[in-house]
Amino acid sequence: MGILTMKLRGLSELGEGRREYRPRASESVRAKIGESAWKRGIKARSDADLLRQYGRVEAEFEREVLAAKVPEQKLARR
């Protein structure tokens, strides 16, 4: 049985078990989010913990990107 390795999108290693999630986003999305670079720190003790935390921060990023892409809705008059 071999070892499976994979590269997680936007994840970089800082050293001593610390990692940083810093995905790429378009200029328009960054402007709407209000941050020049969206990043979150991850400190994991195991690979399983890393995958759990990675899943959480990636979902948070995807929610913010989706919210930034949705056009502002105007309230209809009744």
C-alpha cells in the first residue's frame, strides 16, 4: 500500500505545523469582500485535523465569494 499525497488549493506551509490558507480571487471579488488578500491561519496537529480545518476555511471562502458575486437585489414596491 502506497502513501497518497495531494496538494490542497491555496494552502502553504509556514513551518512548525502552521499553515496558511490563501486562495486566489478575482479583483472584483476582493474589492467586494473588502480585503486585498483573503487568508486564514491553520494550526493542525494531524493530517485529519488539517483536512477538517481546511474544509471549514475553504467553505467560508466559497460562501464569501458567492455572496460577492450575487448582484444586489432591490426590494420591489408593493
